[in-house]
Amino acid sequence: MSQGPNPSDEGRKAESSPLCRACGKPFEKDEFTGLLYCSLCDTILNLLPEGRTYMLLGDSGSGKSIFICKLMDIALRNGKPCVFLALDELPRQLRRSMDNMVEGIEENEKSGLLKFVDCYSCMGGVKSEEKYHLDTPGDLNALALLLSKLLVRSEGQPPASLFIDSLTALFAHGNADAILKFLYSMSAKLRSEGGSLFFSLSGGAVPHETQKKLEQLADGLVEFKVEETPGWVRRYYRFSKVRGTLYFDTWLPFFIGENTIRLAPPEEPEVQDRFYRTLSLIKAS
């Protein structure tokens, strides 16, 4: 099933509009899908305030994990330390699946800029192969201690960011109140250092009351949805909340390519104009 627009359609768009309206740089073409994207401009994602907690919420297959990769790629390309909590897959499997989406995984691990924490092996009762790992499922005290060490800000380095994909697995092995307390603690620690916390959650994976508490914890809420028609998959995201800054709250399309995701502007001319006006206002603020 196709992940995005017809490559020939994208080619026609490239001929008529070869520059990114957000930054004025030429688009590149993804070899796998033929999608156009701007590798020098991360559009609205690059304008999200730092030192905040962001929640990514949507059904399975809606693109949350790909978005997590995109956000981490932005951070790493800007020299920001990242810690990735692996809850749904083994880190060695994640490295393979992330390889095309996150630039320089091996180099960033060697330099210490990127660290994976294996929380998946212990859930299956398997000994971890990773340097950083959790030995007991749901042992949040041990996890908090480990993360506190990994998130320490080195002299001269930007603040670190923590990426958790996905909380769904954590709630399957732990107490909801304890997990909320853990997240509040991690959020406060990162914010005090100027770092960010990003976590994803599948819709309906936790009770409604727990989900609302998570949404209250988050400074920013990014929602996802997917629409399927014969031979076509359309994915959308929107910012439902970003505390302390202007943001664009209308559903926006995005497409998954081989080496990136393309964050497309709105299709309707009036909405598209409002989108670019909002971007300009955010940049100017």
C-alpha cells in the first residue's frame, strides 16, 4: 500500500514550485517514494520551545514512532545529547529501523551524544546486550537513578533530551500512579536543566483518567490520525497544545519516505496561507 503521493505528481510539483516556502531552499527528492522534502528546514518542529515535555498521542500505525525519530534527528544534528528509552523493541533492532531516519547513529553513540537504554530485554526475561539497561520490569526507582546519571549535563554541552517510545509498554508492566510520579520527576529534572522530554502513547492504551493526567503533565500535545482508502494511506498530525508559544492547531498531512518524513503544508490555499503566516510569527517572536 502506498505511503504517500504518486512520485510523478510530486515531480510535477517540484517543477512548478522547487523551493521550500518556509526557508527558500530547494527541495530534495526521497529516492524510495519520490517525495520532496527540505533537509535544511525542519518546518514547525524546529520551532518547538526547548525545556518542555511533549506527548505524542495516536493509534498504532499513525506515525508516532517515526515522529519520535524525526525529533531526535533534529536534536542530534544540532549537537544535543539524547537518551532513548527502548520499550517496544531491542536497541539493536531499533538501530536498524532508525538508520535511514536518524543521521549518524553509530557515530553519535561512539561520541556519547546518543545513548540507548534497554528496557525491553527484561520484559522478556532475556539478559541485555546493552551497556545501559534495566534488569527488572517496572523497577522505576532503578530506571530513575540510571536516567539521572545519563542526563547529567556536561560542561559546555547543550541540555539533554529524553525520548520514550512507547509508554504503552511501561503501563503494561507497572503501576499507573508510580509511572505518573516517575514522569513528573523526569519532566521536572529535564526542565530544570533546559532539556526536553518526549513520550508517545497509543490511544486507548490507558484509562481515560490516566490519559488526562498525562495530557496535563505535557506542555505540548501532538495528536496523530491515519486515514486509509484503497491503495492510499494518509497520515495527519496536529498540535493540540503548546504552552507559552503561538502554534498552528489544524491537522497537517505528513508522508513517510525512505530517509525522512515529509511534513507537508495544508492543501487548502486559505489554510496554507494561515500556516505560513503562523510560522513567520513564531520565528519573529
